[in-house]
Amino acid sequence: MRPLIAGNWKMHGSLRECAALAGAVRQGAASAPPAADLLVCPPFPYLPLVAEALRGGGIAVGAQDCHAAPKGAHTGDVSAPMLKDVGATHVILGHSERRSDHGETDAAVRAKAEAALAAGLIPVICVGESEAQRLAGDAETVVSGQLEGSLPEGFAAAGGVVAYEPVWAIGTGRTPTEAEIAAIHGAIRTGLTRRFGAAGGTLRILYGGSVKPGNAKGILALANVDGALVGGASLVAADFLTIARAC
């Protein structure tokens, strides 16, 4: 399958900076197209701007979260239909920063994923263990449980994406060994095929957690690693595109 390289811009950038970054990614991808699909996920206020800047350029735009309800009295929240309306095609859900900072449970992530599917968005659902859970030997058990609890029934039919992001590797500069990444991705693939049958074998599983130009090639060559969810390195167009060209 064709890899997917997704950039999670998190809570970074100004109007000017996000416009410039989107333009640089578009220009760089056009001049030397990578052998991968590209997705960028800017902060909510800049999503329409980035979507317009990338329109027709073959680069998808996603959001970093959505509410489980399509509308209502939910001050400060954004619904999946709203995201769709301003140009998003994907939405990241269940990122460890949402799970820890906002107390999101697997059930909450699943409800948001169902809302995303109903609005026609592709959910990118994140799973991953803490350092304590890995040291205790529970990484695969934790990740499998998150998968079971977070993925809705229509996930495979919609071409949903899973992103494995070990919590202890996000933004720390530390990464698991290639063998550790391959083991978890293999367990995720097994879980997807058990749950969804043959369709589970076609879903993309991304690796995320301190992905950078220097380690991307080795990680992306691993079995069942179908792309990357890139954090800090996605804020530099050249680094993001270098990772994409490592596929």
C-alpha cells in the first residue's frame, strides 16, 4: 500500500507561519514528489487557511480533534461536520496528549471516531503505552486494549488509520528500537485482521514518536509500518519532506 506521512502541527504557528509552512510543503512536494501520500494537521483556527493554500496540490488536510456530537451547546468544541465544511478530510483522535491532558478514555475516542465517520472524515486513531507500562512488559496488552476500545465498527470500511505512538517517545528525541516498533506494529496488524478480517490487512499503521530525517528510513522500512505521524519535524518543510521521501 502507498505510505502516508502525516504532520501534526499541534499548538504551534501563527497565521503567517502556517501559511508559509503550507506553501513550502506544497512547493517542495511539487518539485520532487515523494512516493507517499501527505497529510498536514494544523491548529483549528488555521485549518481553512491551510486547506485553501493546499487546494489542488494533492496534499490532504486534517484536524487534531473533534467533538462526538454534530452540534450543540459545547462551548469551545468543534464538530466533525464543521471540520468537513472547511476542507478537512482526516482527523487525529486519541492522541496521548488528548488522553492525558483531557482525560479522554477509549470510549470517548470511539465516540469521536463514530462522529468523524458519520461526517465523512477519515479517523487517525492513536494508541501507545507509557514508559512504566513498557517497562512492566505490558506494551502489547495496553495497545491491544486501546485498539479494541477505540475503533468503531465502520473503521475498516472507511479506510481508517491507526498511529502507534509510544507515549514516552513523543517529543523526547527517544525512539523504541526497530525491533520494538516492528513487534508492536505486528501486534496491531494481528488485532486489526482479527477484528476486521481481510480488510484489517489493508489498513495503514503509522509510527509516531520522535520521527526525524535521520531515523525515518529505517523505521519506514519495517514490516507493517505504513507511514509516519510526525510531530516536531513536520514544522520544518524540508524535514517533513525528507521523511516523506524516505519511503
